[in-house]
Amino acid sequence: MTEEQARRTANVVMFAGAATAVYFVLKDRRLRRLAWQLARGWATGPLVAWSATEIRRAWEESAARHAPQQAQARPEATRGTTVRSGVA
């Protein structure tokens, strides 16, 4: 068996297991309710924290990418001006 065949077989087995689990959760009212509560808890906790972290990381990366361009443009724009207490 090649590595590709082994991966494909493992993917099929994992899919079958996940589909079976989904079937039993949807079939049983108690499990459906538990799954819904867990999903709501995850959506209001870890998902929000992860989203905020990713947005902040993307914002900082975006600023870092544009910083060299702004640094090159700045000396020409501020030539001959004196900055005192934050006011140009």
C-alpha cells in the first residue's frame, strides 16, 4: 500500500466515523441539546478570542508591510519642518 492509498483510506474511515457520530447526535434529542449547548459555549468563548487574536495579528502584519513604504515617503513630506510636542 502506498502512502497516498493509506491517506485516502484513513480519510474515508475518519469521514465514516464523523458521519456516524453526526447521525447519532441528530437522532437523539438529548445529544442534540448537548451539542447545541457546546456549540453556543464555543461560539461565545474560544471562537471570539481566536477571532480577536487573528484580527489583531492581521492588523499588525498589515501595518508592518506598509511601514517601509511610509518611512520612505515621510522624509520628503516633512523636510524643513520642526516637530514640537507632537504638532508639525
